[in-house]
Amino acid sequence: MKTVLNVLKWIAIVVMVLVVSTYLSGNQFLLKGLWAAYLHGNTSATIGDAKFFDTRTVEAGEEKPWKVSDFYYEWDISGTLRESLEQTNTVAFLMVKDGEIVFEEYWDGYADSSRSNSFSMAKSITTMLTQCAIQDGVIPSWDTKVKDYLPELKGEFADDLTLRNLSTMTAGLDFNEHYSNPFDITAKLYYGPDVENLLIENVPVIKKPGSYEYQSGATQLLGLCLMKATGKHMAQYASEKLWKPLGASHAAEWHLDKEEGKELAFCCFNSNARDFARFGQMLLQHGNYNGKQILDSAFVAMATAPFVEPFYGHSFWMTDDYGTHIFYQRGILGQYIIVIPEYNMVVVRLGHERLGNDHNHTTDFRVIVQEVLNELRGGV
């Protein structure tokens, strides 16, 4: 017994030394990541990560319930699509046609009110909020300089950087978008306690803005500019400008870098499939929702059209590979809000995994789109 106690004592000492060393080395963010991995049994970010983060509530207002289609019980999904959804551990799949829910299904204990992490779908939300600030007149335009709000920004080309560059992933930052290295900048941005200081001190503008390179740091800078311009937390502004006008059924929550800190603008807006679908329906209706013009229709057209590359606009992904224009929001684990304007259709998928990239779009996204279009086109 004494031997066991001695072993436990030495284990406790080693753990304490590691914790102290981690703090002293400036890598405190690793502790949050390791704790999440231990409790979750997973070494990477998951759709239930909110429990490991400080969050801020995005308040809902008066609910505007979805209408359920008279054809709700007649719609189904193909065997090919179901196989893909189950292979990728989907938790929610929802289809809205002509403004009415025509199909929905949930797995793994999830329901129509279950929150799930959006991951990078939040990039589109941050861009939409920035447009709201432009409409409010607190930001002059998309071509406003970033240094107007973050004068400490470093780098040879910092003076050239605009809000548009941040939204379109043409910022030229010294930012390596890498998901497997726990010491890389992306992990520090996700788990770290001070996103503003991290970016200002460690992410200069090293290339002349204008060339496409996907960088989460760009969206986080956009969020910081938005908070400086509005003087409000992003969750508060999102509630006022989007969540309440959209008639969301439930409050959402947004991850923070620390208690009472700043929102992770590049990711981590947590909500459910039905409320996420409201973004798609608003965009499908050119920025209008229930008779209220929330976003300028000219902005919606601009944001959902290619900018530098044919697959990316102002924080929205897009493709014309299927004989019709499709645009969508995307998260790293296969979170999608897909809009197919020709067929007045919005599709939401939430889940634990996705399949690999296939020419700038994920394989599971392509299965969803192809199978939904087959149904809409009469099985052609």
C-alpha cells in the first residue's frame, strides 16, 4: 500500500511540474485542449466543445416557427445519401423547400433543439454581421482599412489590408492553417486566452493582400474590427441584427477566448439545425426574412459570387459544378448550410465527421448535393 501511495505521489508531482512548465512556457492553451481531449476521448475539436469553453449567449427574441410542409411525410432521402450521412456520423439533416420543412432526421440523441458547434460556418456569420455594421453606418465600407480599428497591426503590408481582404481570404497574413500540430497558431487561436494579443503580436501581414489563402486568423481580425467599430460583443450584435430578426427558436452560444472575453469570430457559433436553416432561407430570399430586409440584397449577391477563386466569395463557398449555382456555409467537420436558389431549397447537415476534399469541396458535400438534386430533378 505504501508503494502505491508513493507512486501516486510522484505522479501528482510530475503532473504539477508539467502544468507549471506549460504555464511558464506560454503554452497555457494546451491545458484546455488536453483537458477537452481527456474528457471527450478525442484529440481534436468536436461538435460538443462548448462545455470546455467560456461562452456568451446569443439571445433569441420572438420565435417565428417554421411551417412544416404538407409533403413532410412523403419526402425521403436516397440510400446513397443515407449511407454517406451515417458513415460521417451525422447528427442532424434538414431540408427546407419553398420556405417549409420537407424533411428532417436526427441521430445520436440529437433533436431539433440540440446545439452543435458550427465551426467555420461562423465565418459567414461574422461577415454578415460586418455587413450589418456597414448598413448601420458604423463601418464606412468593405474597403475600410483594418488599421483604422487595429492600428497596432504589424507587417510590411499592414497599411494595405482591408475588411474585404479579411472576408475573402485574401489577407496575406503570416498564418499557417494547420489542424494537427498542437503548437501551431491555429490551435493557439482556438484554445488560447487572448486572441487579439495573439494576432497582433504573432501574425503580421507579410504579403500584399489580394491572393486567396484560407486563414482563420483573417476572420478573427474581422471580428475584432467589428467589435471595435460597434463597441459591442459579437454575441450581442448577432442577437440584435440577425438572431432576433430571424425569429430563432432558441438562444445560441458563441465560444469566447476566456471568461467575459472576446468571441472566436472564426468559429464556434452553437445552434441547432432548424435555427441554422434560417440563415440559408434569408440568403435565398436575397437578405429578406418574414418581410424584413435584414441584409442588403446587393451584398448577398456579392458575397455569394466568386471573388478571386471560383469556389469562394465573401466567406461563402460555392460551386456551379451541377448545372446550377449553389452556395453554402461550411465547418470543418462537415457542418453545412447549403442554398440551391434554382429550386428554392436550403439543406442543413450537422455531424461529427466529413470526408476528404474533392476539388475544393468535400466528398460528403458532393454526395448531399448530387442526391438532393437527383430528387429535385425527378431522379435524373
